[in-house]
Amino acid sequence: MSKVIAGFFSFAFGVGVGLAVGVLVAPKPGSETRADIKDKLDDMCETGKEKVSDIIEKSKTSTSSMVEKGKDAVDKIKTKVKEV
């Protein structure tokens, strides 16, 4: 999971640097450039929130699955102990 998060942050950093360079080099007035930067940052924040939500949902799903497997294993062990 930490590789996923590290990859996400690396990707986000790369996108941010690319956007910043592209916007700063573009021949626009300062007010337009600032508006573009704000819009792009808003988009990046929204994308980040979606990614985090996806990671949380996947974590919940896998945690629930592990808990169920653990309960099944405990039930099997209890059954075996009762047989002895």
C-alpha cells in the first residue's frame, strides 16, 4: 500500500511541476495565469480526493475480507478443538 501512496505522490508532484512550468512559460497576463493555476490546483485537489477515497474503499474491502477469513479460521479451530 505504501508503494501506491508513494507512486501517487510522485505522480502528483510531476504533474504539478509540469503544470507550473507550462503555465509560467505561457504568454498570458498575470491575472489569467493565476486563474489558470487556481483552476489546475482545484482539479488536482479533486483528483487527489478521488484517489484517496478509492484507496480508503479498497482498504475497507480488503480489511473486511481479512476479518471474515480470520473468523472462518477461528471457527474451524474451535470445531477441531471440540472434536478432540
